[in-house]
Amino acid sequence: MAAETVTVPAELVIRRIFDAPRRLVFDAWTDPEHLARWWGPQGFAIIACKAEVRPGGVWHRTMRSPEGNVIRKHGVYREIVAPERLVFTYVSDDAEGKPGPATLVTVTFDDGGGKTRLTLRQTLFESAAARDAHHVGWTSCLERFAEYLAKRAVDVR
């Protein structure tokens, strides 16, 4: 399925329909065991993944790129409304481990009769280039997520 993308200078919006029940999709975004299997672009190895999914809880993820670079991302959960909505900050560390600017990610999960319409909105980008880089990353990540979900949805049906 192709993802629909809408962008404005400081905002990224990606909408996608997944052939899986909303509860499963939400759980895959909030259970650290699920997250460790899909939360990164295709071809990236997840080295570490932690998520304290509660308001004020932290998350972090360490990945290795296909070229061997170690990449660290982290943030804080601001809002969790199961199984409808997640809001969290998103920070990328630079090569020296210094945190970059924080963006805000809001993910909504709408029930579609056995399918789930996911809308990912990321805001507060400092530049169009930063937004566009996240677009590439999230698009690849959601492809990986769809593959993971397809395997999990078969198990629960």
C-alpha cells in the first residue's frame, strides 16, 4: 500500500492503512518487544530498544545502519490514550552523542473494521531538509512495520 504524505514547511504527515486490528497496531507501537522488531528503517539493525510507555516515560533506540554507523534516537512520552493516540518527543543524537533539536510526534490509530488507519504527524522541524530526512526514515520504517504486522496479524486471526 502506498502511503499518503502531506507536508508543510515544519510538519510531516503520513497516513497509512494497515490490514490489522487497531488493538494489534497500537500494541505493536507500545510494547518494547514489538518495537525492537520493527522500529527502524529497512536494513537497519536494532541494537537496543527501551520504552516506558506512560506519560513522562522515556524511550530510546540504538540502531546500526547498513554502513555500520551507530544511530541513537530518544524521547519522552507525553500522552498515551489506548488504543487511539500516542504523543512523544523525538530526538536524534549526532555522531558525538550530542542531542539534536526535539520534534513532536503524534500517532493516531483509527478503527476501520478490522483494519487500522494510522496517521503520523511530526512537527517542530527546524528545516525542510530535516523534515524530508524524517519522511524518508518514517516511510521506510512503516514499510518494515507493515511486514511485521502482516506476520503478527496472521497469528491473531
